[in-house]
Amino acid sequence: MAQRPQAEISSRKKPRQARSNELVAAILEAALQVLAREGAPRFTTTRVAERAGVSVGSIYQYFPNKASILFRLQSDEWQRTSVLLQGILEDTRDPPLVRLRRLVHAFVRSECEEAPFRVALDDAAPFYRDAPEAKVVRAAGDKVVKAFMRETLPGASPATRRLAGELVKTTFSAVGKQVSETPRSPREIAAWSDAMADMFAAWLVSLGHVAPAPAPAPAGRPARQARAPA
């Protein structure tokens, strides 16, 4: 069977003036609202234009089709996740397993807070998932995880470190999706996060290349904020 051509998803041009930036921001905000309200199947550039109060032609100045809008929304979300990954995993003031626990808590909390938006983006993924641009964006996050595993498991084989990274990413995705499908209290979010962090830590320690992490801070103690990368 012939493979269907992938739709163009790159933005047509970059906004350079404040007015253009405001227009693109309005389009993206309207797109979020349409996606959350209508879902991916009923998402169209016409609905986005109506919601933003602009002409369809104005949208086409920057986005060639609805796939490019959806990819921009997903790309922005991936960028936020990459900043989260870097800010926590590259903060070497803490040992690796402490950083991993902080990341788990931040990730699960984020998944629960943004659940409706993420569900809608998951439904829209077929529009852009296999595009070259999407692979490039995802690769940035993969690079951070690989570097973290090299630091965490310096004596392990490349195959073992690769398996560890894939397991962590796959578990993050699966557990984040399952936990966020139901409204959760802060206590429930913390319990899920601790359980997942404990599971990761136990397995990594069992590989024999990383020291156990110190006990987590007592409940109620404020966590140190992650630094954004310089």
C-alpha cells in the first residue's frame, strides 16, 4: 500500500513585529480553545479563525493547514517538557536519583493539571506524529535523558543505559496518561509520584551502578524549585 504523503506542518513565516506576534498568539490561544471544546476530529482553521476573530487568510499567512497549527501547539508543549527535563535532570547539585524523584513529581503534577489539553493533543497526534519536524523536536528530550543515564549508570553498557532511558520515558507516558484521566487530589498525585520514583530507584540501584538515593524530605517541607537551563 502506498504511504500517504505527510502534510506540511512547518510554519510559513516567523512573526517579526509585535503586532504579528500578537496575531500568532491569538491564533494559538483560539486553537487551544477550539481543540479543547470540539476535539481533534472537528478542529478546523475556519473554527480557529472564528474564535480568534480573524480571517482564515490571516491564519494561512503563518500556518499552511490545521496540521501545522496542531503541531505548533504540540511543539510548544514538548518545549515546556524539555525545559522541565533540563532544569531538573541537569541540576547536578543533587544526586541523580534525587533529581529523578523531583522530575517524577513535577511531571505527574503537570500531566494532571493539563489533562484536557493533553488528551486533545493525543487525539490530534496522527496529523503530525510522523513528520520530520516532530521527530526533531522529540529528539531534544531524548538527548537529555540519554545524558542523564550516562551520568547515572557510568559503568553500565550502552545497551543497558538505552534500556533504562526507554523504560523511564515509556513509564512516564503510560502512567501520566492513566493518572491524569481521573481528577486527582494533591495527596493522590504525591502517592503516585512517590511510588513511581521508588520503582525507578529500586531498579536502577539493582543494576549495581548507582548508589541508593537518600530518603525523601518529610511531608510538608517545601521542595526546592528546579532551575531553568541557562
